[in-house]
Amino acid sequence: MNFLKKKIRAIKDYPKPGIIYQDITPLLRDQYAFSLAIDLCCEKVDVDVDLIAAIDARGFILGSGIAYKTEKGIIPIRKMNKLPYDVIAEKYSLEYGDDQIELHTDSIERGQKIVLVDDVLATGGTTEAAIKLIDRLGGQISAIIFLLELRDLNGRDKLAKHADNIHSLIEL
């Protein structure tokens, strides 16, 4: 994982002073690093999973690659007012403000097994909101996969009550 870790760029004071933003775009740009990351994520997806759910926006990049390689469908969990059909919504707090995510009401059938994907686990607020949306539609979380986890922010602790199967490729 050291190869992948070296592809993460730290940007100070972004998006606001005091935040150190972990930029994954150098990893995405490197064809070998990106392919390796997708392959390693796919190893965490059980064959009986029904769908990949990906969180707006960089989660879409990883989730699409995982869905393609595992031959699963993908459902987008989007920021507010980005989905055109009937939605359910969940508000959450993140390390630099508040937001809301939404999911189409027909995205998940009751009992479907879902792998939830996002780029970074920080405080866990966004992911916890996504879990609540999936739960409200009757989906079951099979696994949660992150490219990067910021351990000092303790997001894993927040998610542990919702899922046992939490994976991060890189920990900082």
C-alpha cells in the first residue's frame, strides 16, 4: 500500500483554513495505481452482493470501476438536488460544514446486499448518512470500502455500529 500512499497529495488550508485536504487525483491519474486500487477494492466484494452504492462525487470514480469489474449495478448517492426522480434525503455534518445527500426511492429493493464505496473516510458523517438512506430503503450493508482513511478523525468508530466489514486501502 506504500505505492498507493505515495500517490496521495496533502493540500494545506483547503477548502478552508485548518483543513489538510488529502487529494487522490494523482493516484487516479496514474494508470497503475488506479488499476491496483480498483483491483484491491474488488477483492473485498462478496459474489452475492447485489449492488455497489457510490457517494458523490469521487466515490463515483471508484464505485464505477468496482461495479464494472465485479459485474454489479451501481447506484449514485448524490448531493442535494442532483437526482431527477423521487428521493429520500439525509442531513449530515462533515469536518468543514453541513450538507445533505439523497438517493432515488427506487434504487434498492428490500433485502438487497449493498457495498458502499467512497474515496475518503474522515469523520464518517457522509457515510453514516448514506447507510441511513440504504437502511430506509431496506438494503443491507455487506461492506464499506474506502480508498483512504484519516485515522485521527475516528470515522471508523462512528460506522462500526452500522457495519462489521469496513475496509480502507490506505490509512493516514
